[in-house]
Amino acid sequence: MKRFLQRLFRRFGLEIHRREGRARTHLGPDRDSLEGVLRQIREAGFAPATVIDVGAAMGMFSRTCHAIFPQANYLLIEPLEEFVPSLRKVSRDIPGTRFKLAAATASGDSTTLNVHADLLGSSLYRETEEGSDVNGAPRQVQTIKLDQWVEEQGGMPPYLMKIDVQGAELDVLEGGQAILADTDVAILEVSLFRFFQRGPVFQEVLEYMKAKGFAPYDFLGLQYRPIDDALSQVDVVFVKEDGPLRTIHSYATPDQRKRQNQRFRSSVLSGVSNELACTHRP
């Protein structure tokens, strides 16, 4: 439909561009935000018993999620001690919240974390960027396996899991296979370029998640790299391929389709009429 409208309007020397501002739906003006995504999932009937926030940093994801799912229990994992004061406050503000100062990986014991100057970019992987000190300072941190820690904390499915660990997202999942099997929604930060040595890129993450029975459901948090403004990272919302959030494959109800067709037809005819009036104006 979009290509058809573009061709039609191009005949009259017009171009169609996305209107500035947030995506608007019946759920509100910010459908493409984290809040909008979580509201849509809630409206579709999903409610997690436990939210797992890996790479919690200051706990902002959990705070946002708690506003949508206040009945869930929250388990947060973060390796940087600099964020402990913020996480303690989250634990006080959100009942049933527990956090662990550690890095979630495929194995236990300890590992080296590359602590970046901005803290938020810290990663278990070294970046491929040359000519800068982006990788920061190495620091030994405790590691845990997601399966073991969530079980110790009494986490109950269904799970909503968010993982933002700068390239090591699949390492986290390798240590959380049992949890992943009981997860209905998984939000992963994914890179479109190989920013991290050994770090997976978009297609590899999609293939991994498909092999685990998940399909992409939504996208948010688009980031563009400063070197050339190319899309660099995106948060991908995965859901079970055969789960309850994918039971409906229709685009619209008959009534919704009728109203949409009326709007499109009115918009097209109005645009054509206005353009014809302008071209015939003396």
C-alpha cells in the first residue's frame, strides 16, 4: 500500500514521508517506546510472574516494567558495583525485588569485565574499534549461571526477560536454558555490526532464537552509530513462535479493515484533488 501511494503521489510531484513524532495507536502516542511495547503485550493477555533484568545498570527497565506489571517479582543482575546504590533503591521501591552483583554467563566462578568510561558500555567482550581507549580498564567480577540463580531466588514462570550486556547476550542465555524454555517474552539488545570481538550480529541472534523456538515480535530503541549514521543497535522483542502472543495472524478485523480503507481512500483522493486544484490554478 505504501509503495502504491508513493507511486501515485510521485506522478504529481509529491513525496510521502513519515510524520514526525511517536507512533500512534489506540494504546497511545508512544507505541514504539518501551512503555508502549509492554502495554501492548499486557493488552494481548500476557502477564509475567517474574521479570528478569540482566544488565540492570540503574534499574530503569525494571522501574518501567513495574509500572505495567506491578504484580510481578523482579530479579536483577548487574556486575558493576557503581550501580549498587541505585539497585538498592529499586529494591526498596519495588516489593519483591532482589538483585545480584555479578555477570550472568555460561559458567560460574569469575571473569574479566572491560569497564568503559561511560560504565553503560562495559562488556565481557572487547570492542573492535581501533585508535581509542574504548575498552577501558579490566576488572575481575563474579559470574553466575542464570538457571541456578533464578532457581535459588524462587523465580516462577512465566518469565519476561530483558538482556542488555553489550554483545554477550547469547552467553547469558547459554547459562539459562531452563529459564529460556519457560520465558514467553525476551528482549535482547542486538548489534547490526560486529562491534565486539566474538559478539554475534543481528542475523546470528535471530537464528539462535529461532532454534530455541522464538520469533521476532517487536523492535524498539533504535540506535545510530556516529561514524556514518547507520543503524547500529536495536532492542528486539522475541516471543514464543507458537505461543499465545502469536495466535492471531490476521492483519485486522473486517471492521478495522473497512475503516482503514475508508481513511486511505479519503487521504488519496483528497491529496489528488488538492494537487489538481493547484496545477489548474491560473
